[in-house]
Amino acid sequence: MSSATDKIKGLANEAAGNVKQAVGKATGNEKLQAEGFAQERKGEMQQAVGKAKEAVKNAADAVKKGVDKV
């Protein structure tokens, strides 16, 4: 998966998790709240993976540019 894909999927999971938590809280459904919390955390992790991939790619590109100059 690309870094952009990870970030987008992460945002979607985070948003869906927030909705589940809100619905669970409004209806008193603790299981739904817990699922929402877990999904939100999953989304945060996906975004972090996407950012890490992007950072690695940027670092590799910077190294390649430096090597090309030599």
C-alpha cells in the first residue's frame, strides 16, 4: 500500500470509529463504543504507517539526489 492509501484508509477508520463511539454512547451500547474506540485507534495507526512510509521515501529520495551529484 502506498503512503497516501494508508493515510486515507486511516482517516476513514478514524472517522467510522468516532461515529461508532458516538452512537454507542447515545444508545448506551458499551460494545459499540469499544468497537469504535478500537477502530479509531486502528485508523490512527494506519495514518502513522502512511506518514512513516512517506518519511522513508523522502529520505531515500534525498540520499539518491546526493549520490547522483557525486
